[in-house]
Amino acid sequence: MLMLTREDVRLGCQAADWRGALAQAAQSLVEAGRVSPEYGEGLLAREAQSSTYLGKGIAIPHGTPDSRRFVRATGVRVLQFPQGVSWHDGSRVNLLVTIAAQSDEHLDILRQLTHVLEREGVAESLAGATSPEEIIAALSRLPVTARLDADTLCLGLPAKDRLELALSAAARLRHVGCVDAGFVAAIAGQQPVPLGQGLWLVFGTTGVFTPALALATPDKRLHDEGGDVTGVFCLAAQGDAHRPLLDRLDGLIARGDGTKLHGLPAEQVLSRLAGESARAETARVRLLNAHGLHARPAGVLVQTARQQSLPVRVRLLEGSTEAVSVTSLSKVLGLGARRGQTLVFSAEGEGAAKAVSALVEAVRGGLGEPVTPLDEAHEVSAPRPLPVVPKAPPAPPPADEPLTAVPAAPGLAIAPAYVVRPLEFHYPERAHDAARERSRLENALLGARQQLGALVQRTVGGEVAQILAIHLEMVEDPALRDSAAEAIGEGASAEAGWWRAIETAARAQESLADRLLAERAADLRDVGRRVLGLLCGVEMPTPPEHPYILVAEDVGPSDVARLDTAKVRGIVTVRGGATSHSAILARALGIASVAGAGERVMALTSGVELIVDGELGRLVAAPSTARRQRTERRIAEQETLRQAAHGRRHEEARTQDGHRVEVAANLGSTAHAADAVERGAEGVGLLRTEFVFMAHPQEPDLATQIAEYSKAFDALGGRPLVARTLDVGGDKPLAYWPMPQEDNPFLGVRGIRLTLTRPEVLETQLRALLTAAGTRPVRIMFPMVKDIEEFRAGKALFDRVQAQVKAADVQLGVMIEVPSCALLAPSLAKEADFFSIGTNDLTQYTLAIDRGHPQLSAQSDALHPSVLHLIRLTVEAAHAEGRWVGVCGELGSDPQAIPVLVGLGVDELSVSSRRVPLVKARIRELTLPRARELAALALKQPTAAAVREALETA
Ligand code: PEP
Ligand code: MG
């Protein structure tokens, strides 16, 4: 992928002739530290061999293979000559894209540029561009490539009808990462439409990441109530990008080849879909050129094709099935063929065999370059990128326009973007020396263990260290190693064997279809990539030396741990929601972060200035000077406020008219209680005890739990601790408590519903909490309660245990997370001692938006008036019975929400430790009447956006 920054582009260059232009290009590479000065000779030598003019005013100077030794680091420099320069082959050049490549990375650049060439008016726009961003945007836009390859075929299935085949094809598209589960669900409800010749089609547009076509065929001739079934195609449609796939289907049917698909192996199916009829003459040849089919050998191939008596087409066996004309240089370059890949030539008609074999011979001969035979065992046979499906980034966010995303971690930051794109690994699939491969894998695993060990050491406590420790366990997992070793024993290379083991394990987890497990799958792949990087010698990207805002598809836990917090000012992710791992980690590290910003942020260029507002969930690219100055002023004000708040963190939080609101901390680990106290927390308002259970390989026994909880009570020095009983199930799995798959895990057996199925577990936990508390204040609450019945069932257990333990200062409460519970709060308030409102879940159930939903979670705003009404009902009911109410969901630390919550009468806010001083400071700014006024105003609004708007202007 061509990654350009502003620094890579030079506008308004002038040169008397092409040599002068080339000298400037060489000099700019030298200045960038990419090459030593001798590389300039290599550029000239290359032009002497043949012109590097590509078309549409673009030339791509690059050194000869011999001059690669002068390349220090792969890079590209783009020089714009608005007046144009006469090139030595007579062309007029406006843009020099000068490449310094150590190996064959330039192939990707070439491939990308060939797509640029296909666009109308590109020459004029590049020559006339007035900002580096314009040039970067024009050169960086990748076309969407639709997928149809061996991996999207599932042939010979023992299916009984069309519907089963349609589902298999859809599932295959999901398996290769082109679509999500929603797509498969949509297909499940469709009747395939007949295409003729026994072929059927289902298609969908929702949940499509990459346009693609899958084909499922039955193992035997099938005839169902709709007629013959030779196969069912499943099309994942997106914009216009899937059109070429439909064209190929059309072609297949028009040639009458549909019926002939039955029983064909994958290769021949692809050949038919590529437009090669059974009559076509085809021949294959492996490409031997060290640096792939780059401009010069491609030029020779094109010349050879033009000498033939009839048109010849070529496609890549390993890639998509699209066959292109061999006489088109840009199309041939667009294949991006690398050494070791197989070219398939085809032609039809008189003399076809001769034409095809002439091209095969030309390729075998090296196309003008010296070539060496392949070493099958160690060379790439099918270089495959990591199975992350590359997507074409849409247009970048417009300059100075706020973009809405999910607020993931509070804070305001302004800095240049650092856009991290997925890494690619190239490796041989097969190897013949299994012992050697195993030892390579062992070395890489050792290296990964050392890296992770060092990261764990460097990371002081907290969620980051916990997640890294999980990664360390994964690297040490004998099951993964055994599975990789088995694949190696069957002839796989260390890389292929390892990745297969990782993918199998990750997919097994994903298939359980719940969010937290899916995140575990991401962790597995994260670990997998680390080991792959060591095997392939691919280094993780190096972030800039200056402060920056990280922009990435998603940020894996170990990525966050690698971040230099002194430099990272903010994090922007394409995916994820406020409760994704990366968001939780960003909050733990105090880095401003927005999530779910959408694909368009990947089209940003590194170096473009960004404003990230992690509080409002806003992002502004290339802000105007006025906006930047405003933001800088707000950052300075916030820093002053932060310092003032920190100074008063141990004081109580009272409004100006003396109304007290307690501020406590939410904890995942009992080890962090001391830190919470140090930050001014008046107690723990939510101990998520499931983390205690997750931190142990099996259910912690009574003694272990007592020891764990005692740590927190000891650190709190008499301050109260609110512990939520085990809240697993649904989105929170527990490895040693297997649960059946549920279609809607959030609406399934989780929280109190689950623990009541094994009362002995709940009883042990209650006993441990009460015992650890002793004379110290403990408040225990049940999660996910829907009505008084569930509360009573839990309370019966509690009463039995408390009658034996007799802890001195105990209250038993209910988490208000399900709307039914808020509506029925009057009945609950009669029997529960307190309520703690879990606004995260309360919001998802009230708005019917999965809290981690990649597209919808941005709308899942807990300041929605419906949620506020439920909070009002809860507080009124509680106060009527003399009970207290806390808010322990994320809303409690939202600066806009705090006045509203105080105005609604909430007695306690429990927030992440880091936010305690600021929340206290915010309360101190208020008066109770003003807070009530704002609450009343918020309750009157029709939408969350209206609430925010009203609060902003009130
Ligand atoms: C909530 O739902 O608001 C809550 C605090 O619980 P959790 O986020 O752990 O589900
Ligand atoms: Mg909850």
C-alpha cells in the first residue's frame, strides 16, 4: 500500500530537462535518508535501459537491481512539475514518483498507480494540484477489488437443496472475511433466483466488507422442487465494485458453460468464470523474476503479446480470476504478480496454442532479466497477505468538518495523524524440512515470549498488563504449538502452520458469536501476528518521534501497550465501541480516544493535523486556524482544571450550595483499590468481580476469593466497597463455565440469571465477600435483575450466608440495568437497600442497540431522554423508601451528564479512578437548583442529540 505523507511530496518543481528532474528526485531521496547519493546513477542507468514513463504524465523512476544496495530504507518521493518536463522518450511528465525499494515493495506501488492511470482527468488534477494532500489523495485511492478465488468456492457439498447451498456459500464469504454475520442472516431468508443452466443466485448488500462472489455446488446432481441445481452463487454486492463479477457470471451463462460446472475442480471452475471456455488454449508458467512483474519485464511481455496473431489474456492463478489483455501494460502491471506466482495465459482460435506458448517461453526466459529457478521449499509459492481483507478506503473526512464517532476515552487532543495500516506477511506455504521449521517456530515463540515479558514488565499494573499477561499465556499455550507442529509435520512452513493454528483457534472462538469471545479472537490474532512478524522478519511499524494521534482499523491490546504515552495524544479507530478493549485500555492510560469512526479515517494521510475530542466523540481533520486555536485554548483550560481538580481530590464533592454527592471508583482488579484511594475515591462503587474469576484458570475457591476481596478492603481503610456478584454469560464468557450458544447473548442467560443456575457458586462468593469484609462496610449487588423475583432468589441465599457470617456493615442492592427494573423500582425499593444504575446495559436494552455494535454504538448515547426518565423513576422510587442510588455506568463520568444526574437526585457517582478528581470538580461547579433545572430541561427533549444540544446552550 502506498503510504505517503506530506513530507514525501514536493510541489511546484522546475527543471530544464529530464536529467535535471531526475537529479532533483534523487536528491530528495538522499535528503529523506532513503538512499545514498550513488542511487542517482542507478536511476539514470535504469532510464538508459528503458523509459519509466507510465502514462497520464506520470513517470516512475527507480534504480536498477544493482543499485538496490544504495537503498537505506524503502520509500517514495513525489515531485510535481506543473509546467511539465520533456522526458527522453518524448513524453511530457508532470509527476515523478521516484521509488527507492529494497525488494519488491514497489510492485504494490506500481499496481496502485496503474489504477490511478485508469481514472479520467487524473493527469490534469495531478499537474494542477496545489496541496500535497490533493496529490496524496489522488495517488492513495485504492480501487475496490472484488473477490472470486479458490477460497470463495465450496465445491461438492453433501447438500440437500438450494437453500443449504446458498447458506454454505454465504458462510464461506463470512469465513474469508468478506461479510459479517448479518449478511449471512439476510441470505438465510432468501429464495435463490434462477440464472438458468441449473445455476442460482442469492445476493445481499448489508454487512459487506469486500464485494465477493462465492459458489457452492452439490456433491451429486441435485434436483429440487425448483428444478436442477448445478450450483448456487452468493454475491456480496457493494456499490459498483461487484459488477465485474456479475459480468463474469453473465459470460459463463452466455457461453452455455453453466451446466458444465458440475464436478469440475476449483481450478477449472475459476477458469470457466474467468471466461476461458472449454475450447480455450491455456498454459501456465511460474514467474521467476526476482522482483516480480515490474515495469520492465511487463513491458517485454506486452511487446511479445503484441507480436502474436491473436489476442491473449492472462490471469494470476493465485489471485482473483480476472483475466486481462496481455497487450495492456497497465492491466498487466495491475496483476501485481510476484516471483513464484503462476500466470495463466489463454487464447482461442487458430494459432492460439502457438501464441500462448510464445508467451510462456518469454516468461520462462526471464522477460529480459536474468532469472534463477525457484527453491520450492523456501520461496513464496503463493504469497498471501495476512488474512485481513484489504478494503478500499473511501474519501478522507473533509477538512475542518467535525465527524461523529463513539466517545471512547475522554480528553481533547490535537496532533498530526499517524495512520497505521495492516501489516502484510509473505511466506512460503510449504517446507520440506519439518525439523527446521519446528525449530524456527520455537525460536519465534521464544522471541515473542521475551517481547511480551518485557512489555508486561514495562507496563505498570492495570488492564494493559492483564491483557498482555493473557497474550503471554496464549504464546505459551501448548495446544496452539501442537496444532502448528502438526501442520508442519504435514509439510506446512513454520509460518503457514502457525497461522493455521491461530486462525483455527480464533474462528472456534468467533463461532460462539459473542462479543467478548470475538475480542479474544482478536487477541489471538494479535499474538499470531507478533510471532509471524518474528518468523518473517517484518518489523512492527515505527511511530514518529513527535506527538501524534494514532489512527488504525482497530488497536489491539499489545499495540496500546507498545504506545509511548508521552507521544500518543489520541487514538482513533475505525471499528469498536466504548466498551471495546482498545477503548477500555485508552481510558486506563488516559489517552483521548474515539472509536467506530468508520473506514474513511483510514483514507487520512499520516501527518494531517487532527483534533480528537474523546468526550464528545468528535474528530476534525485539517482544522482551520480558528478551530485549532479554540481547541488549544480548551486544552490549556482543561489542563488548568485538571491540576486544580487533582489538588482537591481528597476533599468531598459538594455543590456550591452544600449538596453532597459521593464519588467512588469502578474497579476491575482488587489490586487497584489503593490507587483509587490515592486518586480521591471515597470508596469503590463497583467492583466487577468477574475479573477475579477470569484471572483464575478455574473457579476460585472460598479461600482464594477471601484473599482477593481482602486486598481491596485493606486498601480502602474503612471506605465502603460495592461488589457486584459474578456477572458473566452473554458478552462475558468464563472459560471454565461453558455456556450454550445463544442467538442473542445479551438477552440470554447472564448475570444473576446465570449464577442462580449454580447457587453454590453464588453462595461461595457471598460468603467470601462477607467474610473478607468482617467489620468493614460492604455493599453487595446483583447484576441484570429484571424484577423482584430474581432479587428475592438472590437475597434468600444472601440471608442464609449472612446469618452464619454476620458481617457488621452490610447492604444488599440491585443493579438497575434492565428497563423493567427501573419501571418496577417502587416494588424493588421496598426490599433492596440501594440501587446502582448500570447505564451501559440500561442504555443498550432501552434503545435496543448492542453496546458493542460496530455501526450503531455511536447512537447508543446514555444521555438519551428515555434512559434519563428511567433514572428519574429509579431515584424517585428509592428516595421514597429512604434508599440511596448510585450510577456506575460510563454516564457517571460524562461531564455533560453529571449536572443532569445530580439534578435527578443521584447520590453517588462511581467512575474510573482516573476520572474521580474531575468528576468531583464538576460537581463543585454546580448548585442544586441549577442541576435540577438542567435535568428538567434534559427530560423534555426528544432525542439524545437534542439533550446534548440543550445542555450545551443552556
Ligand atoms: C453497566 O452496565 O453500566 C455496568 C456498569 O456494568 P458492565 O459495564 O460491567 O456491564
Ligand atoms: Mg452491566
